[in-house]
Amino acid sequence: MAEWIAGIDIGGTKIAAGLVDAKGTLYRRLSIPTLAERGAETSLAQVFSAIEQILRQCPATDRVFGTGLGAPGPVHAATGRVINPPNLPGWHDVPLKKLVEERFSLPARLDNDANAAGLAEVLWGAGKGFPHVFYVTVSTGIGTGIILDRKIYHGKQGYAGEGGHVTIAYDSLVRCECGNRGCVEALASGPAMARRLREKIRAGEAWTPILREEAKADPERITAELIGRAAARGDRLALEVVRETGELLGIWLASMISLLDPEAIVIGGGVAQMGEPLFSVIRSVIPERTINRAAAACPILPAQLVADVGIYGAASLFLADG
């Protein structure tokens, strides 16, 4: 009889669910819309629906022994509560762990989705073999997870690991979604890249041929994904924005190395898929910006569990302690 964990990744747009075993085998997966814009009652019902659907896909000869839940922060893992994530309207201090356990009669574990993704990368992905890892996901926002001795570090109150809201430019006028100014998330996330390129165009920078083609000469069409495509084609302006973003991420990660001295840094998320044009800049900046003399030897690795990292991460919550 095979044993599975139901991994549930709750996002503002979609909920992904799958069955994962202790070896990291993904047996089934599905995705349904979160419908977050319709309020907490509807989106919570979608979470329950995703769990019900994935549990029905477990073979009759096997069993599911737990439900792992990855949710956007802030999350209090010890009490199993989702506090007030900006992209889940109406979710205020929701006792999600308790609600899932009562409804499905299965043990449940909850954590911040970036924490969970970092643990999954240590167990099965790019961080395998490195017990102490700083995990980063760079996409719409910047999420992080601190993995020490193959366990998530939560801090005293349970809110550790919000590295995307570390200030790297105290005098910046750019306000982050968290309300602070100058957070690395506000300056180096996917939307920040798009904003920077739009500002260059509006300030009089001439359209480059590749960028003009990709965006149809419309600044509002510019996204991080579009910048990645243009950079891959060698576009000068797109590569300039990628370089600037890499420098900001490198400065920030150098501070994280000074603080944590990790064995490796694993970077995932949509922006990270830009590959070496971004990673090479990050690697070049770090040694100049940290007191850690061994920083240049710290591997900066692209995440491996890209497409289904949320499912793997949620499932991994049952495996960190064996």
C-alpha cells in the first residue's frame, strides 16, 4: 500500500493540488481558480473543493495520511492560522489547519508558501545535499524561506523569513505592498522590472527594435515575462533592466549571506527563469557587498521544482521531521 500526502498550494489566482510520496513522486495534480475576488467564503470553499477532488484521485489500495497547506503570508505555522494575506481578500486570522482537519479527518500542516517551497527544494530539488539553504522566489513579489538543518526557521513569533521586505534603499520613493518604502520586493520583483523599463521609455529612451516588436510600442504591454523574452533575443534595453535587477538582488543577497552564511542560495520564481543573464550579475555583485570572505563560493542555484513547487512544498511539511 502506497502512502501519499495531499499537497495544496493556495495562491491568489489559483489553487494547485497533488499527491506526493516521501520520495518526491508527484502522482496526480489539478488546478482550480481561487476566485479570491469573490471574498473569503468563496475562496475558502475553493480550497475545500481542491482537497476533495485530489483525495478522490487516491487509488483505493493506497491512503493519504495528511494534508499539507502552503499559503501566502503572513502565516502562523504553529497555530495553523492564515493571518491577512494581501492577495486573499477577507482572510483575516483564518484557522485553516483546524478547518481542514475537522472537515477531512486528516492531520494538516500549514506554512508560508515560500517557506514550504524552500523546504521542498532542500528535500528533492536544487538544495538537496545542502542542509542550510536560503530560498528565494522572485515573481510578482519576492518570497523567502530560511532552511536550517533541513527545517524551516520560524523565529520567536513564527513570522521569520519575510526577506522580501528587507529595506535595501531607505530613501526610495517606491512604496511596497506591505506599506514600507524601499523593500527589495518593491525594487526587484517582476512588476518592479516592468515599471523600471516603462519609466525609461517615458523618460525619452528610444524603443529598441526587439522591444518595440514585443510590446507593440505600448509601454502598458511591458511585463517581466516580456522583458525576459526580449533579453533572450539580445535586446539592449531589456538586458539593461535585467542587469539592474541582478545588481539589486545581489546587494540584498550579499547581506543575507553576511547574516546567515548559508551553504547555498536557491532562486525560483518566474523572474529567475531568465537564467544566466540574471544569475551571472547576482554572482558578480555578491562578493563585493558582504563581509563573508567565503561568499564567492556559496552556490547560487536555479530552483529545480519549478512548475509544481507549491504542491511539493505543501507536501514537504510532513517530511522535515521524518
